[in-house]
Amino acid sequence: MPIALLVTNLPPYVALVLATAGLAWKKRARILVYGCAILIFFHVLFIILALRFQDAMLQVSEIPTAVTQFFLTLPFMLWIVFAYWERIISMGQDKPARQEEPQSAESETNN
């Protein structure tokens, strides 16, 4: 299993966060710390699981492929969630309903 390939996703994450426009420096630092901590945790977890279950995972080729795809996309998923969470949430909120204008007394008498 290509462990070296999977644990090299930290530099793209850092580059994406640093290149994201519109982030305050405190938020940028918080995003870097949280994201790097999550990536490092998953790196350690992957290495432990890969060494422990290497023989079993090599017999079923779908498992290493799925794990590889997950780890290759993880920095991009973290970047999107951490950097754009407010925008994502605001897109899902309903816009306030447009209030109907009250009809004038003149138009009511015409009906």
C-alpha cells in the first residue's frame, strides 16, 4: 500500500488555506490547526491499520482503493468545509417569504 502517497496531503491543504481569499488571519490559523490535526490523526490511524491488516486488505482490492481515494480527497473536503462553512450554511437557509401588499379600500369596493 502506498503509505507515502497518502501522507503527502498536508501540503496541498496548507496551500489551499493560505491561498483562500477573504479569511481573517485568526480564522485562517484556526482552520490550519484543526485541519492539520485531523489530517495527522487520520495519517496515524491509516498507518496503524495498514500495518495491522495489510494482508487482509491486499486480498480485497476495493478496500485499499477506497481508502486511497478517501485520503487523497480529505484535504480538499476539509478545506471546503472549514473555509466556506458559513457560505454553505447560508445557501441552505430559506429566504424570508415575501409579504403580500395590503389591498387598498378602493380596490376592495370594486370587487
